[in-house]
Amino acid sequence: MTLKRTIGLLSAITLLFNLISCTEKQEVEIYDMALRGFVEEKADLSEDIYIQDIKMINDDTIKMICFNSNFEEMILISEDRGENWREEEVKATEFKRDKSFFCSITNNGDIVAIDGSENTNNFILIKDNEAIENINIDNESFTNIKVSANNDILIYDYEYIYLYNLKDGNLKKEIYLDEIMNVCTTKKYIIVQTADAIKKYSLDNGEFIEDIKELQQFVDDDLDGKLKLFESNKDDEFFIVDSTGVYTINDENYNKTPIMDTNAYL
């Protein structure tokens, strides 16, 4: 799979996850109380923003990979649970920005990316200290890549989930499911969004556990394809993102806690 095709596939997918839509700079300034961190820190929200990945690095720090309407990637960081934000640039001199793209965020804030600078699509890890390490994963299914709650690299398509060791790239597990649209994990479970429901499976063996009826309203209300599932930094919760905001969900009782409201952005 060529890098150009890979980026095209990823771009098409990220279009579904439009969370923030501000078409003119003046619109951002109207909501400067709600968005004061973005404005003060010069993070440009004058274009449509699409969330590729979001991670809670610790109790206060949130890190996001985003695309703007031109499919230019941004890394945004908040160190006060979303009150204020800054844009982060990769400063590693060997990072080929025009030949690579970001995929997901590890539990400690490192970035998993694809490097296509040598006409091959290689997995790399961009460390917070600006070092770059190779990840020896042999898998061409680049359309859906993220980091699991256990800090493994998770690659999935419509039917299969593959889990790879982040350190050595070895395949740890292959799980067959069906109708996969979105996936996230907790320490014990795989949470899967299909066209009709949000389902829970065992992370150990892929066994189906239940349809999560408490979250069905998210699926029913998702008329514009903005629903997305993400990993949290806690063992027993995950994120749900939709057009109304970002919520943490407990993986046993499914209690919903809002952590970011998007009404002001929209």
C-alpha cells in the first residue's frame, strides 16, 4: 500500500470524526471565554478540526492528534483538563514531516506514526524527548491504527483486530469480530461500535459479552458520523466523543462524565 493511498484512506475516515467546526476566525473570537486557551496559545481553530486520537496522559494532561480542513496534522496539548491548549511541533531533525503522518498516542504521550520517507510505510515511535525509534510491525492495514489501553498497537479493519507489542512489534493476538466501525479498549475489554450498537467483548479471547444498552442513545443520535471511541488513562474507563462533547465512560456501570463541551465550538 503506498503512502499516498494510505493517507487518502485515513483522511476519508477522519472526515467522519468532525468535532469542531469554525469557518471563520471571527467566530472563534466570539467564544473567547470558552476558547480562551486556544486563542491565547495561538492554536488555530479558524478551520474545521477533525480528531484522530485523544489520550488522557495523566489527571490533568490531554493530548490530541487533529487534522484541519486541508488534512494538515496538528498535535494539541492541554495541561489543565481542556481549559487551555497549545500546539506542539515535532522537533526531531530526522523526522520527515512531509513524508509521514501521525496515527495514535501512547499512554505516556509518545506518538505512533507512519514514516514513508524511504518509499516504504514503516511504523515509528516519536518520543517526548524528540528521539525516534523504529517499530518492527509487518502489517499493511493502515486504515485504522491506535494504541490500546495496555499500550499495545491495535490495528483493525471491518472484521479483524490485531494487537502488536509496542516494544518489539511482535503479533500478540488476532481477534475476529464483525461489523467493526470503531474500537477502543480498557484493561479487560474491547468496546466496539457497529452500525446499530456499542458492544463489549473480552480482550482476553474476543468473546462477546453484551450490547451496552446504556450507551445506545449515542448510536441512535449519531446522524452525522461524529461518534468515536478512545482509550482513557484509567484501567476501567474509556472516552466517547460525539458532536456534543467528550465523555468518560466506566466500563462496568457505564456512568457518563462530561470532560469537554463542544457546544460553544459549534
